[in-house]
Amino acid sequence: MPPRRRYSSTASPATRARYARRRQRRLSRVDNDLTDQQWFEILDVWEGCAYCGETGPALQRDCVQPISRGGRYTVENVVPACASCNASKHNSEVTGWMRRKKLDEGAFLLRHATFLRTLRGAGRPGVPELPGEADDV
């Protein structure tokens, strides 16, 4: 039996408005510090959808760790995604979703880690170190 949907795709305008308000409340409770300049830098680095590689004008901001699971709109958590990947991923955990879609999980994780190291190398404040990256003295 397929999983049950939480809401209908033919939801009434009142229901859609209620879901929109709920999302806005959830977003307002966390720090979302991604600026437009940072978003454009992320787009330049990834050069397309972070998951499938598709290029196009309509890339969307996708949280690697979804907002509903404690993620935030921050430089280290946002990647560009095409509309198809973003809608398909929904609020799934990224590695499990990539396995189900038979996308190259390893390539994504390596590229994302490289991107984060590049940010840290540029001395970005507020970008935490990855575990095991501490300078050994």
C-alpha cells in the first residue's frame, strides 16, 4: 500500500493558506541568514542542480537538512536544486532520497564537503568546521 498523503493536492485555498502560515511560523523560529549575495555565490559554485546536474534558469533553494527536520536557510545547508529534484526530495533525508532516486550520492557528498571547505578556507564567519578538520598543532 502506498504511503498516505498528509494533504490533498486539491486542497482548498483555506487549507493552503493554513499550511503557508504554519511554514512561516516554523521559519520565523530559526535563524535563516542566507543573503542574496551568498545565494548567487552558491549558484556560481554548483553551476546547476546539486543533485542531478541540470542547468536552467529556475533553480530553487533546497535545504540539505529540511526545515521540517531542524534545518535552516544558511550557506552550509542550502544547495541549488531543479524544480523536479526539489519537489521529489520534499522533506526527505538527502542520502536516503538520493539512493531511492539512484542519483550519485557519493559525488554530491564529496562536492558539498569541498564547497564547505572552500567556504571555511575563505574565512567565512559562522561556518563551522567539519569534524576532523581541526588544525593539528
